[in-house]
Amino acid sequence: MVDGARAFTAPKGIPEYLPCDGFVRVRDALLTAADRAGYGHIELPVFEDTGLYARGVGESTDVVSKEMYTFADRGERSVTLRPEGTAGVVRAVIEHGLDRGGLPVKLRYAGPFFRYERPQAGRYRQLQQVGVEAIGVADPALDAEVIAVADEGFRSLGLTGYRLELTSLGDAECRPAYRERLQAFLARLPLDEPTRRRAELNPLRVLDDKRPEVRALLAEAPLLIDHLSDASAAHHAAVKQHLDDLGVGYVENPRMVRGLDYYTKTTFEFVHDGLGAQSGIGGGGRYDGLMAVLGGQPLSGIGFGIGVDRTLLACRAEGLPVDDAPRVEVFGVPLGDDARRALVVLAARLRGAGVRVDLAYGGRGLKGAMKAADRSGARYALVLGDRDLVAGTVALKDLGSGEQRAVPLDEAVDVIVTALARQ
């Protein structure tokens, strides 16, 4: 560092993931589960028109009212760094006419999302998520598939210490009557003024209050699960039957209220008690009215968002080995300029054959280069010197066993590909 120059650090509340932290392995495991169920990738904008979230997520939610990064761009347009993925996916489906083809539209995404939070472990201002959305079919079997995809992602990492909590938030037929019943109950309670205003705007939000004194007041609150319409009750029963058939365990949590306003019917959360206060590692639900609210067809939808950050913390809490795979499989050690030229070409041929390869650059000696080979995590080292070039061979060293043998240079690619395939 230059004398007097300030060393920069990452912004507060934004985690960074370095090679071998396990981030890539966790993210890719969650994506693989979605890929196997036919969810195609969509790359969403990092920021959108602020109105998309105000209308789609709900102005009464903490996300919109307290947590969004909103600013005016140079054209004086109000834009917001994306706080969640569903609204953006639905907007994209409408804008690009994806709902005009075969249904359901099945999409998955991954990347950073932004919320102005009080930073703590598992609660970040830039959070990493994997999400899926299935739009256009109101089939309880599809609800169960979405839930099972998330469950499979967790299981593929070896996680066992989590539970799936499930409920139904009803539909347009039963929600209005329940809303009146809940508001009447809340009106009799000694609530503070901000909570009372929240009850008037969206009484379900009050049920999500985490303060012990408020939760005690809500002990006898009416539960929506007890006032479902016949259609919602039948849908909920069918979802549970499908989950039973799939062997996906769950517990019913009739007091669950997700933090976004668009949820209807099936609503769920995966909870890991090894994470303390930030125990939710993922969740989602059905949002049957959202597409129409955002200007599209009145189609149904179901999806989830999984926190990669929290899933990684859950893996660490269970002591699971989640280190990313070694960055290379083969490490080249050239001894001399001519050997370096030859190994550069051989490395390119190996990479063309699908092998991950690195070289010792900078004219290191044999001892330093072999230390670099060990640190790289490679399975094999290729050591090439002037005598090897004359003989037309290269030394192939197994860095695990220490065994070394000479192989013809023109056969090295085939020999290494075959050896790696046996691992």
C-alpha cells in the first residue's frame, strides 16, 4: 500500500466468497435440482422500475416500506435494486410473451438481491439466492414439485437438520371474510399505533410480528387455515398428499405468514434451527393473482427463493464438507524456456479435451513449482525439462501417491484423460 493511501474494504453487510469457501458448490447443487425438473435459466436485471416492487410485492411489506435500495437515475426515473426475484420473473414472462406458449412456464435464476438490513450472520444487505418459478398451471402436483425441488437441493448437500413448514393462505373467496374477522380481533387489542395502522392496511402482516409481547396478544387470533374455502382446502389436502407420496416430510404451521403480499394457497418455509434467529434457509408459495396485478393474464404461479448464504451456513453448522472442488486437475511444471513453450501447447490441448489445467509461471525452480502444484489441488503434475523434450516424453506425477512415470508427449492428452476418468 502506498504510504498514506487508504485501504478499501467491502461495504458493510455484504459478504464475499473466495475460492474453496463452498459457495459455488452450494449454489450449483441447488440449481442442479431445478435443472433436473426442467426449469430453464433466466437472467434478470439487477434493478427494475420501483413501481414493479411496490405493486407486486406490496407497499405494506417491510421489504417495500423499509428495506429497498431505491434511487433516481440520471433520467430522474425511480429504480430499485432487486429485493426479490418473483416480480421480475413475472414481468419478464409478460413482456416477452412466454405465457403464450406451453404452460407451465418453468424458470430458474440465481444471483445477488439487495435489502437494507441490519447486518448480522445470515442477514446481509447483498444476499445470494437461487429461485424457481412455475407459471400458468394451478395444479397441486406442481406445488409439490416445486417444494420437492428445494428439498432435493438441500438433501444433495447432505443437510438433515432442517424442517419444512407448510400452510395455506387461502384464495380470493375466503380471504376477504377472514380479513374482516382478523381485523375485528385485532381492533380489541392494545396495539401500538404503527401496528394498528399495519392491521388496517394488511392484518396478515401483524401475524408476522416477532415481538414477544405482540405474539402473546395474538395467541387466540383466528387462523386462516380454519376458514379456507372448499377449493383452497381441497388444494391444500392434495398438496400434502403429493408430498406424502414423494416422501417429503413437513409440519403444518398455521401461523406462518411470509413477508410478501402476493402469496395465496400453498405457502412454505424451510427452517434450520442451527442458525439462531435467522433460521429460514428458503421458502415460497403460490401467487395466483400476481400476474394479473402486473398487467398480464390471470394465470397462477408457484415458486421459491433459497438463500445460498444461509444454506452454506447451515452446511457449516452441520459440519458438512462443502469446500469447492479443486480449481485444477493437472498442474504443469516447465524447467526451461523450451519446456515452457511445449507445456503451454500441451495445456491448451488438455483444456480442449475438458481437463482443468494450470502452469507454474514466472520461471520458478522445481521445488517452488512443485509446492504450487500441491497447493493447486491438482491430481497430477506434468514435469517437463530439456532432456524430456529430447526424448519426446513428459513426466506424469500422481500428487497423491507420489508415483511418477514417463509418457510420450504425443500421447499425454489421452493418457491423462483416461487416468482422470478412472478417479
